[in-house]
Amino acid sequence: MADGDGVSEPVKRDLGVLLTGVGKRYDIVSAFAQHARVVAADPNPLAPAQYAADVRVPVPPIDDDAYVPALQELCRAHRVALVVPLTDLDIEVLAEARVAGLLPALVPDPEIARATYDKYEAHLLLERHGLPSPPTVLPGEQPPYYPVIVKPRRGSGSRSIMRARDARAVEFLASYIEEPAMVQKAMDGPELSIDCLADLDGRCLNAIPRTMIESRGGESIKGTVVDDRELVELGRRVVETLAVRGPCTVQVFHDSQVGLGITDVNTRFGGAFPAPMYAALPGRTYPELIVRMAAGERIAPHVGEYRAGATFTRYYWQLELDESLTPTGRDIVAPPGPPRPR
Ligand SMILES: Nc1ncnc2c1ncn2[C@@H]1O[C@H](COP(=O)(O)OP(=O)(O)OP(=O)(O)O)[C@@H](O)[C@H]1O
Ligand SMILES: [Mg+2]
């Protein structure tokens, strides 16, 4: 069936979607669970987001040989049509498993998964394809600008990211973080992110930019969806150049000296899931489109079709669990649900 008039079907389909590394991402799991039977897999038995799923199962650690076979078994048991990773950590493993025909994973090819997990490789890849990336060197090389940002090549969650004013500071910080590092121009302008979705053939379906007003530990906690055609087009170019499959978030800065530069490409949902949810037109939220693709539908691209203007501001929630780690259903906040407009 072709993409119709964008009207949402409120039915929960009889197909399984396996979400890995669900962690705290309750909003993502819950959004999928409105459209499909969701199996949440996380090695941590206290991962809160698993409680939004239909089925919750602990799995072995990603680097364990039993990880992929455990996911295969879940796919068989729950008739899973797509496996969607929610963190960076297993994208490469899933990409290899996809190529080997072991798992129906919604991830890019292994080379792209590897290159985007390593931010220095990502910089080289972007440059090779004529996509804007800030001036970036390795420790020991002379950067063209100061100040610079010293950060781990394979970092996530904003871990060990520091600013350096000169070569001595770079040398100290690069050895201090005790893992391979890179040195990038400290971009001085506003930071934005573009939340994109690609289909199973690497065609961009949509790209939705937002501001990054405040972030904490890799999660964007305040932001506004913006109508910025240059960023929409940049998101589409990144997705289609790299032939990404599924969700992809592109982080960019405007800089007064070098202009627009991409500082990170994550081939998974970004740290501000509510933004593209609020902005999507009816029937076109990313989880719903992914479930429709899992059901075999071909979705027509609708790049740039969204509502700008919505702002999100996020807060913590919690679940009370009994001795057997089952939710009690009690809450300390009343009334339940979001506040009414006043
Ligand atoms: N070149 C840069 N110039 C200025 N700030 C930067 C630069 N690189 C990174 N940062 C700051 O550090 C934050 C995290 O950077 P980056 O995305 O590269 O790391 P990460 O570990 O993947 O973090 P996250 O999970 O938050 O995306 C960015 O959101 C930005 O605020
Ligand atoms: Mg990042």
C-alpha cells in the first residue's frame, strides 16, 4: 500500500518490534507500543523504559557471543519484523548481524555504523562526501584554530568533552582522557540537531530540525522545532549520502568563522525524541512510520513537511516496583497525565 493521506490508524498491529538498550527512553518505547507489540531488551533488570513494552526481557551484554543468538530467539518467539537499537552501543553488532542475514535490524551498513561511531572517522567521511565538518585533527597535529574541543573519538552521552586554549592544554587533556581522542575547532554559534528518518533503501523520509537550548548527559531537555530549510536539506543530504536506514540525528553548529559544521551523526533516535513527535503531521510520527515499514508498506518521502514552533521541556518520572520488580501502579504525582492548558 502506498502512503495515503497521512491519517493515523489507531490500531495496534499484530507484528513485533524489538527495541534494544531501552534504558531510560520510556517515551520511545511507549510510542512504539501504541502501534506494535514491543519487546524491550536491556541487560539492566532495572531499565525503566522496559515497563512501557508488552514484553520485557534481560539479554546478555552486547560483547557476549550469546547476544545476537538471544535476539534471534526473541525475534522467533515474538514474530519480530524489525529490531531497532536505542543506543550507539550495539549498532555495529546489529549491522553485522543484518548483513549476515541473522537479524532484521533497522541499521545502516557496517562501514557506516563503524564510521559514525568514531567521530574522527565520521569527520573524514563527511569531508570525503563534501558535507560540512568543523576543522578536526588528531592529538599531536596542529589545529588551524584555537580554542578547540578535545573529545573521545568513540564518546557518547557528552562524556569527557573539554575545551583547550592552546597546544599544551590539548596535550594534557588528550592524555588525561585515557582513550583515543580528537581535536576539533570549538564552534561558537548556536547548536541545533536534525532528527531524520530513512526508509529501508536509505531514502530520506523526513528531516526535522530543532534548537538545543539545554542538554544533560547526552539528553536534550529543552528545545524548539524550527522551520529552517537549509538544515532540512542538510539532514536529507547526510541521510542519503550515507545510505542510513531508520532514524538518524545530525548535530550541527553555526560558527562565525567557518559557518555550518556537523559535529556528530548518530544513526539512532536523538536525545530529544519529543521534538519530532510534536512536529510530525498525523500518521507520520517516526515510530508509526517504522511500524508501517515493518509491515511491508512503502512510505512516500515527505521531507520538510512538519509543524515548526513546538517547544519541549522535560522532567524526571519514576516507577514504584514491588519486591518482584513489578510496577505497583502507584504514583506520587496527581492528577495523572500531562497538565491541562491554563
Ligand atoms: N566542535 C565543537 N564545538 C563546540 N562544542 C562542541 C563541539 N563538539 C562537541 N561540542 C559540545 O559537546 C556536546 C556533545 O558533543 P558530541 O555530540 O560530539 O558528543 P557525544 O558524546 O556524542 O554527546 P551527546 O550524546 O550529547 O551527543 C555537544 O552537544 C556540544 O554542546
Ligand atoms: Mg552526540
